[in-house]
Amino acid sequence: MADNKDNNNRNRNEDDKMSVEEAGRLGGEATSENHDKEFYQEIGQKGGEATSESHDKEFYQEIGQKGGEATSESHDKEFYQEIGEKGGERRGDDDNS
């Protein structure tokens, strides 16, 4: 409880007004309390469609490259073995359908 109060005090500026960070956090919490999973899926879908309309193939290649590099830096060989095994199992399940 004391930690939360300290965080709130740090998120206030000299005029004792709410910081942008605190306002965003509180707004996000209120939004999450008022909306369900379906709401977030719908806005995610709309955002993805809008992004795909405004970006070309090169954009997706570049972000895919960056994501792959970041993933390879943060995961070891065992991670890739595990996801490869899961992918193989999944393909086997799909073939048996």
C-alpha cells in the first residue's frame, strides 16, 4: 500500500497535478474495467487492417527482420528446439484431421 502511494506521489508534478504517465495508467485501468476481450480483439483487428492498408511489403519484411533479431538475442537454442517440436506436433495434428 505504501509503495502505491509513493508511486502516485512520484507521478505528480510540482503543481500537484497528475502526470501524463499517471493519467495514462489510470485511463488504461478504467478502459480495461469497462471493456471485455471481444472489444480488444475488435480494435486490434481494425488496427491491423488499417496498418496493412498504409504499409507495403518492405515494411513487414523490415519489422519481421527486427523482431527475429530481437528474439534470437533473447532466447537460446532450447527455446527454438521447443517451438520447433510444438510446430511439428501441430502439423502432425493438422494432417490427421
